[in-house]
Amino acid sequence: MYSKVFYKRPKPKPKTESMMIFLCIIASFSSMTAAVVSVLVVMLFSTPTPNCNANTCNAAFSAYLSEAQALATKSLAENDTIVFDQTVSNWDDAYSTTTGKYTVKCTGMYTFTWTICGDAKKYAGGQLGEWGTYLMQGTTIIGAVHTDTEEWSDHDCSTGSVTRYVISGDEIYLKTGFYHQGILLSMKDQSRSTFSGWKIFE
């Protein structure tokens, strides 16, 4: 007589439990991968934060003619320097109200701009204001502006602007140019004849 022996298989784990374990393993690797990728992205592509404490060479000035200085321009000869005797700003005192020249202390790319106004009142033997001016870098002309008043009490202003690379020690200034007569116009609370400049970058 034989007795029947029954083998009982171990009950398999539900598919859902196995799937959960698998997903947890994948998720752990994914989290690690995402963290590594994030670090690499920051290292490779992030923009460096500017060092605000760096020893940056700044430069800027803005000057204008006083009314008394504008009246005195009737005595200027051709190729004389126009001296703007008042400043609104003068970083590092690089512009001289005595010589009318800006001495570059920081080599770099600059913008210089100037506005010349001709007085349309009859001074100096009935001449209306007409002025040609040159912007100079040392002995080199780098800009020119002409302004002309055609009628009595019809003042005229012209503005020039130049962007140029300049070297420390260069002198930038304005001088009378190809033709001028009468006087320049500059009134503190109205129209001013001005000369300004500022550094853009190294």
C-alpha cells in the first residue's frame, strides 16, 4: 500500500509587490542620477557671480560752460582749446577745468559726447554765432560738429558723439575748428554747452 505525498509549492509573491520593489530600486538610481546631472549642469553652464569687490577702474565726467566762460569764447582763436569750467561729475578728478582736457586714467572703450550752442545775439561786430569744433585725442581729430545760427535770437545747438578705445595718459578735449564767429551760448538754467565722457568696458 502506498500513501500519497503531496508537495506544496511556496506561494509566489504577488506581482504588485515585486513591481513595487523594482520601482523603488529604479527610483533610487534615478534620484542619484538626477542629483549628479544637476551638479554637472551648475558647474558647466552657470554664470559666474561678478566680484563686486574687484579693483575695477571706473571713469566718468560731465562738464559745461558757465555763462561767464561762454561770453569769453569771443576771444578764442582757431585751434584753441574750449575750456568747460564747471563740472557736474568728475570721477577721480580726471577732467581739468583749468586746461579743458580729460586725462584718461583707465585704458578701455569710452563714449564721449559734446553739445555746442551758438548764441544768436549780435556780439563782436554784429556776428551771429557759428562754430566748428573738433574732438581731439592728443593731436588726432576723432570727431567734428558744426553749429550755425542764421537769424537773430534763433539759437542753434549741435551734438556729437564718439565711441573709441583710448589709452591711459591720452588727453581728450575740444578745440575750435574750421570756422567760428560770435560766442557760444551756455545758460545754467536753459541751454548748456557741455562735454562729457564715460568708460564702457576695459
